[in-house]
Amino acid sequence: MKHRLVIPLLLAVLVFGILPEILQPLGLRLHPYKVAMVDRLQAPSGAHWFGTDSLGRDLLARSLTGTAISLRVVGRAMAVAYVLALCLGGLAGWWNGRWPDRGISYVIALLHTVPFILLVIACTTVFGGSLNAIYFTIGCIMWAAPARLVRAEVMQLRNAPFVRAQRAMGFGPAAIFRCCILPLTFGPPLVALLYLTPEIIGLDVGLSYFGLGAQPPTPTVGRLIFEGASNYSAGWWLPTLPAAVLVLVVVLIHRMIPKGQRSYSPGEGVNE
Amino acid sequence: MKSKPIILIAALAALVGLGLWWLNSRPPSNDGVAGLLQVGLETEITTLDPAKTLDPHVSRVVGQIFEGLVGLDENNEVVPLLAKSWESNAVGDTWTFKIRSGVRFHDSDLFAPEKTRVVTAEDVVFTFNRVFSKDSQIAFVLDGVIKGTEEAKNGEPLAGVKALSPESVQVELQAPDPLFVNRLTSVLLAIVPKEVASLPSGEFGVKTTVGTGPFRVESVNQSEAVLSRNPAYWRETSGNVQKLAFRVIKNEQLRLQELKNGQLDLVRIPVSLADGVVAGVDAGGNVRLKPEWQGFHHSLVRTFNVVFLGFNCPKLDLEFRRAVTLGVNRTELAKLAPGGLIEPAMGPIPLGIAAYEPPFADDIMDLDAAKAALAASSAAAKQEGFDILVHEKDSAEQVGQLLQSQLAKIGIEARLTKLDYNTVIQRMISGEFDSFIMSFEYIYGTPGPIASMLFSPQNIPVPNFTRYDNPQVNALLEGYKSAKGIEAANDIARKIEREVVADPPAAFLFQNKMLLVYPPKLSGVKVNGHSVPLLWEASLAENP
Amino acid sequence: MRCQVRGALRTLLGALSLLAGVVVLAFFLFRVIPGDAARAQLGPTASEESVRALRHDLGLDRPVFQQFVSLIGGLVRGDMGVSSFNRLPVVPQILPRFSITATIGLQAGLIALAVSYGLNLLAWLHPRVGRCVLPLVRAGVVLPVFFTTVFAAVLLGIFFPGVSLSTGAADSGPFTQIVPSLLASLYPVAVMTTVLREKVMTAASSFWTRAARATGMAPSAVFHRALLSPSLVSWIAVWINQISLVFFAAMVLEIILSIPGTGDLLLSAVQRRDYPILQGLLILNAVFFLALATVGDIFYRRFDPRVRP
């Protein structure tokens, strides 16, 4: 049962910890911030593999750096969401039926009903528009779906025979929770969050419409796609090539999740 | 059995392809309607009431329906519209306008039972009074100019505007102004019928819209305004456009596409779309369109606006502001749009104002002087970084990024903070900023009101966002009020501009020209400095 | 039966309490965002006094608690107030836009239903085809909704520029929204096809399927009788869940393509700080989704024998 956690965890570390460290120096070597108006809007060529944007900056450099930045920050959001999901979902599951469960489930349902983007806007204007603040906010909102999974797992495990045996042997509830139940719940929420990665990256695009998100000139994949999509008549390469990078990363993540844990409708499941 | 699935897939793919191809080549829905000119509109229409039209995009629609006493023609000269002629007294503080006779309002039930009525001096007086009523949002245009505006804001009738006879109106000013008539060219001051007083608040411009212009309202909703030609228009016109449809398409790329497909006939190309349409400039300095736009016509016009980097004057000392103003490379900024759409500007007064020549012969950029000024500065921004507020409109973000790289060259570390437009305005009003990038479309057509709006300390914090208070400029603004004649007034304006560069409240960056692109079947399109297209002489050829 | 009614009532009550939470959230959420509706309307050049006058007119200078009370009072009466931007009542402004979004959403949902059914039938009857097509479909699940729809719109624009994506008041009729519906259906098609495929494959190895095939039933009959029936509940449940996602995708599409639906209204209202419209949107949105969730819940209870009432 341990490897329900191990492989997704390794994957998360690889994608969000190691990959950015590889991509960022690579991108920086190609000067993503160097403005060169003479070279603006060049189609992909030998000098610029992805072409240049409207300020003459190399698009490949920006795509690589942007991916690194997006991944690093998404990793932070996921960490926040993961911890929150484990704590709150675990609490709700353990005290199923009593007020902690009622309260937490209520909040989860509320978060699902309100359009995500509005919550993000409201929170970011309170916490500030810096990249870290935004992803902290996203983490604080994204914990809902994985928390449901944790809650369901804990609820199931609470009544499992081995738990009842342990109680009969005299172990206190807190000890049982900590040693035996909680570790079993580590896996599923991590997988669910990994599935939500592309959504979070894509959120950047939505935030740009509201003037939030990464501060210029910092590239993030979402912002690059948004800027490209708003200007594709100036150059087809502007949205398509950064999007190709995003697709690559996302497909990679998806393929690396172990077959048994794949679910094509994440967040589905127990309705109560 | 083995060949069946392949056939199925091929059939499905063919179906999808056919479907897309058919949708692709469907003729535009309004094809075949004779004399219909479809114009792309950037924002929704909430009202067409001239007294509430602060949005420059909607004012282009309003400008087809309404007319003021005077207007601007395509050369930005003041031309008589509803006022046939005017004269002032010797001092220049009392103006008398003679109303053109026989101008009829559009047909409407407002004028039951005759359905229409001739414009009289009473309508003019009513309109000027309405400017200060609760219904209007444009009181600032004439505030402090005409006698009695303070009392008018409290609900009293406007003392300075009187009807001397059904065909003449007298306007008394608080101070002499030789260029008073130029203030009246804006679409906001268009004449409305006095029966509007009988309508419930908010109805005029929404359910009932009546003006004297070349086109009248047929139907209006949030996403489309359809106007039809006014058969009783007072001017002789040569155009054949019968119907004018303004279609709201907020997405710029989509607007461009619809122009290409023939679903729109006239679209304004802002800086952000220029790269998709303009290839560059040819030898004669004319705009050259990209190959896929072969055959399309264009017209490039100077309109009254300016894009600038406003400083927080109390926070940044004179040397720092000067360093930025002299260090910015306006020629490079102009490259943000091909085809000369962007014209570098050193001062706030836009190019193209009739009879006004700015006092700057060359680009004021001077990197050495900028570095020297920076060295002499003691502003906190030197160590802590220089914050620039940008927003999502008018390519502010692009300009900001370019400025950031330019300022780095003279040793200023600039940081961009992007917020949405309204939040930026809030910060500008509350004073929490180092600098901001803003684009202003001017309602005024003369230098004096522009300078006064931006630099008069009475206007702190709105619209003097930079909190500029320069005693020399204040003295010049006073002097402007008593200038004798247009030449003297323009001289003072030039002095103001020079002072405003030496002690800058803002680094004025550039001016946008308005580019209109339209298919070959359309001709006769003209634009004035207020960016209102003059369409009564536009013609659509019979066979495209 | 009584147990089921009680269960349904409990769900309804839960939904209502959630709605109350949304109302409170809707109110305070927007007061948090800086920016002033009056200033947003009048623009940067208007004087402070005219802005103050407008703010007073809109009732925005009253203490927060008073504004909240008047909101609740209005809701009880069924009155959602008037928009700060154009002073017209909120509900008549939202409903026609909502019908556009709903059209796109429902059309997309129907397309998803039809296509996922068709693809699975095809894959069952011709396994080779299934092996080629289904992985492609699964790829659609991987990408975010946001992304797929935006991107498809951009690609359409680049390669098929003649396809009219914007719809103003000029066109009307059931097929004007077909292109946005197709775009919005991409993600649900992917999800539903894959889910149904999973369920079908699980059912395919069951004994009743083997029995059906053994008795010589035609493959399509096997599909409909033995495979579809057990998968139906989960498939429809996913469909109901997808509907809300589809609405979200439709809203994104509206913003990108300038279609006058609720997404477009949401964007403009946020930019203009039009609190009454935002509150109205949030509340009506919540009502709709809660209704959907309640229907889904009741459906689950009624039809899924595994769920105890």
C-alpha cells in the first residue's frame, strides 16, 4: 500500500522540484528578458527556434522559463492544498456526522458552488498580486476536491476491522488515526492534485483577463498563451508554441501516473 | 467486414471537414441588404445620451446621431453645425450664436402630434442647463467656464446662457476666452430637444434617442445599434449609406477576422491589432498593408490623445523625474506599432490641433543629461526601485515593459505592477503609486483646457493625478485666460509645454493615430480629431 | 418510498442552507475587491464631487451592514435590485444572457452524450478502430477545460477564419450557437467517452455478457442490453456532473468570443465593480448548480441500488 504514495510523490518532486531547476537555467541562457525591438515578431527560424514576441524577446526562452516558473509555483500551491486536504479532510472523516464534519463539508460544498475565478480575484486583491500570493490563494481554494477523497477514505477506514481490533486492544483514537489511518490516505489526494495541475496552470490565463497573475515581464505559460491568443493575427507561433510546451508537460504528468491509480473523472466518487 | 470501419471513419472525417468548409464559406448574414454599412464597435452600448457618453467608443456612435453648435471637420477646423455663425464682444467674454434655421429633429413621438420640430434657441439653453443637471456626467467640461455654473450645480438655472430670440443664444463666460468656441466641438455638448425634460430619468438615450444628425436610431440593444439615414438632414450629402449598423465585438482578433470576411465594413485598428494588418511604411511614408489585406483601403488620422508615464510629484524629486523624461527612447516606443501609428510626443498637447505647433524641434532624449540628473537625485526610488503601475488597456503593459528595459540603460531599476484598470485609477486617486501609464483621449480641442485639466493645482487629485503644482505653470495658466487672440494663447501654451518638460509631472510618450481599414467597396470615409468618423458622405459601391 | 422522500427533503434543505452561505459570501466577497463602482462608471476625468454624488445615488456610502440588510430584504421580496452601471433591474439583465449560456451548455451536453455513446458503440463493434480513436479521446481529458476551448477557438480562427464565431443580435435560431457548443463539448466528450468505456469494459468481462454472446446475440444487441444497462447510472451521473463544468467552459468561451452570455456579463461586472449584478450572478448561478446537484442526488438515490437512502 505504500507505493500508492511513493510513485505519485516521486512524480510530484520530479515535476515540480527538479524539472524547473533544469528548465530555468536553460531558458535563461537564451535571454528571455532581452528586449530587441529590431527583431520583433520574427517567425521561427534558426536564430530563434520559437520565433520572437512583440518586444523582440526569444519565445523559446520565455516558454522554458515560463514553464519552470509555472511548475515551481504550482508545486507550492499543491503543497498548500495537500496539507489542507489531509488535515481538514481527515478531521471531517474522523468525526463523521458531528459538527467538525458538518462544518468542513459545508465549506467544501460552498467552495464548489461559487465560481472559482471570483474567489481567486477576491483573495488576490486582499493578499496582493505577487505570484506567491496568488498560488497560496489557489492552494487555499483547491483543497476542497482532494479533501473529499480523504474524508471518504477516512470514513471507510474508521470502521475497518483492523481499526476496531486496535481499539479493542486499547489504543487511543488519536494514536490510531495518526499511525494507521492517516498514512493510508496520502496517496489519492496527491493523485487528484496532480490531475488538477493543468487547470491551475491554465488559471493564469483567466487571471490575466482581470489584470492579475504574474507581473510583467515575468513569463508564465498561461500568460504566454493568453498574450499569444490575443494577438495571433500578428504571428501564428505566438500562442501555438507555448501551448505545445504546456501540452507536453501535462501529457507527461498524466502518463507517469501509475495505471491503477488513473481515474478519468477526478473528483468523482462518493456523494455523501 | 475489415473495410467497413475505415469507410466509417473516412465518412465521419469527410462530414466534419465538409461542415467546417460550409461554415467557413457561408456568406455574411447581412449580405444583400443595400446600402448597409457595418462598423465594428469595441464596447457595449449602455446609453446613447450625449450627456453620459464618456466612453470614446460609444461617442463614435453618438456622433452620427447628434450634433452640437459647432463641430470639427476632417482637417480639425471648427465648422458651424447647428450654429450658423457666432461672434464675441470686444473683451471676449460674451458670445452670441445664431441658430441655423430649418434644422429638424429626427421624427419622434416626443414631438406629438407633428412628430418633428425645428431646433430653436430654447433647445440650446436647455442643453446647456442639462449639462449641470443630475442626469448628466459631463459637468466638468464647462465647469467654471460659463457664468453661474456653481449655482447651476445646485439646481438653479444657468445664468450665463440666455435665449435672446428663437434664433439666437447668448453665452456669458466667467473670464474672456478667445477659443471658447473650440470647447464646444465635442460630441458631449450636442444639442438635445427640450422635451427630454418630460422623460423619466435615464430613458433618453436608451428608449428614446432624438438628435439632428445625419443618421437616426432605428434600434438599439447592448450588442448592436442600427441607425438609418435621416432623409431630412439639413446638409447636402452625397453618400448612399442607408443603414448604419454598429456591432459590438469585444474580442479584437474576432473583429479583425470579421472585417476580412466581409461581415464588417469598417473597423478601427488600435495599436494592439496593428501587427496583424500593417506591414510597414512605403517610400512615400504611406501605410502599407500586409499581403493578405490586399485591396483593402485605409485611412490614418491624427486624433487628440496622449499616452504618458505620470509621476507622483511629491514622492519623486525634480532630478529623478527629469532623468526619466530625458532617458526614455520615444522613437523606440513608436516601433510598438508598424506603419507610423504611433507618433512620439514630448508634451501633453496633441499634434493636429489646428494652428498649434509644439515647441519641440527634435526628440528631447538625452542619455547623458538623464544620467547626470539621476546622479543628482535623492529620490527613494533610486535605491528601492521605481514602481510603474500598468493595466490591461491600451497596450500599457507593453509600453511598461519597454520602458523598463530602457530605464535600465540609464541605471533606474523599474518594477511593473499590473492591476486591473479600475484599481489603477483608485491607486492614482489615493496617491499610492510611484508612476503610472495612462492614455487620455481629450474631449477638448484646444491647448488651454488640456493644460488646465492636467496641471492646475485645483484639480488635485482628479484629474491632476500627478499632483503637479508648479508656480510658473500656474502663472502661465492665469495668463492664458486673458490672452488676446489665438496667436497669443498658443504662445502661452507653448511656454507651458516647455516648462512641463523642464519640470516634468509626467514623461509624455506618444500619440496614437487612428487607423481605419475598410474594403474597396466603401469610399468617402472621413474622421475628425475627436475620432468620430464622418459618415454622411460615405458610399458603398454597388458591385463589390 | 417515505425514506426516499425524507432523503430528498434533507438534500433540499442542505441546498437551501448552502444558498444562504452563497448569499453571504456574495455580499462580502465583492466588498473586499478595491475599486469603486461610481468612479469606474465616470472614468478618470470626472471630478470627485460628481463621483461622490453618484456613489450616494447608488447607495454605496451607507454603512456595510445596512447595505447587507437591504440586500436580504430585497431577496426575500424576490427583488435583486438594480445594476449600478445602467440602473436597470438585475434579473431581467441576467436571464437572457443565462439562456444563451444555457443553450451552449445544454447543446454541448447533448453533443457529449451522443458522441460518447456513438464512439463507444463504434469501439465495441470495431475494436481496431477503438484502439486508434480512444487514446486520442483520452488526451482530451488531460488538458484543462480552459485551455482546450480557447485553443480550439484560436485554431479555428487561424485555419478557418470564415467560420463566424461571434453572434450578435442579428442572428438568431438554434444553430447560431453550434460552433461554441462544439468547442465546449470537447472536454465532456473526452471524459464521458472514457468513463463509459471503462464501465463497458468492466461489464464486458462479466458473466451475463459472456452468456449473451454465447447465446448468439448480435454485437450491437449485446452492447445495448448487457453492457449499457449496468453502466448507465455512472455514465449519467458523470454527465450531470459534467454539465456544471460545461457551463464553466461556456462562460470562458463567451469571454473569449464576445458572446453575450453570463461569462461575458461576469467579466464586465467585475471590471465595473457592479455589485448588484455580481451578487445576482453568483446567487442565480448557485441556484442553478444546486438545483442540478439536487437532481443528480435524487437521481442517484432513485436509480443506484447501491446507495442506501
